[in-house]
Amino acid sequence: YLLKRKEMWLSRISFLLLATAVCVMSELGQAAAQPSLHIEIDSGGQLISGSTHDLRCVLGGVNSTNGVMLEWTFNGEPVSASEFTPLSPVGNTFVSSYTLLLVTSQEEGNYMCSAVSTSFNLSASIGITVLDTPVAEAESPVRQKIGNTLLLNCSTSSIPKPIMLWLFNGSMILQQHPSNEDYGQLTREAITEEDGGVYACEVTNKAGSGKVEITVIVLRPASEPVNVTVDDGVTVEDNS
């Protein structure tokens, strides 16, 4: 008798444990089925000027997009429906793509995707920053006399600020340093003929690099004229 009662209690306990597990799994399934929305992009929101990228609005936790209204906005203004794809199934989600083609600074700003139905109202946003490939500019050639101070200027403007590097005949002559302003200067005092040659200003940031070459011509000082008297009593100046 005791053995039968023990088997009956074990059976009831097993049933209760199974019912509890089913209930927990059901609650987890319901939690996992909650609609969600987010935006994906391969570059993390920093785009190089001239590149092409897809913004992907990903809707999850739904079985169908029937009755779902999708909208993209850029800096608060609606984007034409012809510029993005409708929600299409991708795995267990639905995805809408918005292509940014050959981006410029005009595409910089905030993008938002909204999905609305009778059962949910979701939105997701992402900020986009456009990085410029730096361009270096300088005057060339530069002429300076032996013994004087040589001053070379290099200007650049880009986002983010580039690192500037000076080269002379292909070899680095200054350590890399952040350009706190939009220009850089290279100074050489009491120059000699050996300071003549090709200098280069190279600027680099995350988007790429740019370089400009400057030809420096070192001038010899003019020789002092020397008075020379020839046999016929005529004096001339010799500038050689």
C-alpha cells in the first residue's frame, strides 16, 4: 500500500513539474514574440564621402506585416516611398532598406524608421556622420636665398581633423602631429643649398589621405661687381 501511494505522489509531482515547465516556456515564447525595431548599417554611422551604404530597418517578433505602415524620415522630413524598399522577410524578421548612394555632407543627419499597426507603434533612429577625405594645398615652387629662413605653409580642411606629416625628398622630417588649425607650417632657418629639393605635406584621417608637393629653389646671392681695368684704360664691371 505504501509503495502504491509513493508511486502516486511521484506521478503527481512529475505532472506538476511538467506543467510548470510548459508554462515557463510559454511565457518565454510570448516574451520573445514581442515586436521590436532597430536600424542596422555596416559602418556604425560614420560614412566616408563618396561611398554607398544601406540603412536596414529590421522588424522582429511578428509573423506578418499585414496592416503595418512603414515610414522613413531624414532630419524629421518624410522620405519618399520610392527611395526605400517595403518590408520583406529575411529569416525570422522583416527588413526595409534605404540606400545612401555616393554620400556627401548633405546626407549627414538623423534617420528614423517607424512601423505602426493596430497592436504596436515602434520607431528607431541612427545618426550619420560623413567623413571627408583630406586635401592638402600649398604654393609651389618656393624660392629663397641662402642664409634666409624658409617658411612653407600647407592648408587642409576635413572632418575629422587630419594628422599632418612633412617629408623632404621622400623622407619624414617632422613627427606626426594633430593639426589643431586648418594649416601647418614648416620652418628651416639659415638654409643652405642642401635645403633645396621637393618637400611634401601629407594629411591623413579615417577617410583617407592627401598630399601636395612643394619644390624649393635655393638662390645663391648675387656676386659683388669687381672693377677690372684693361690695357686701353677702360674700366668694366665683372659680375662673374
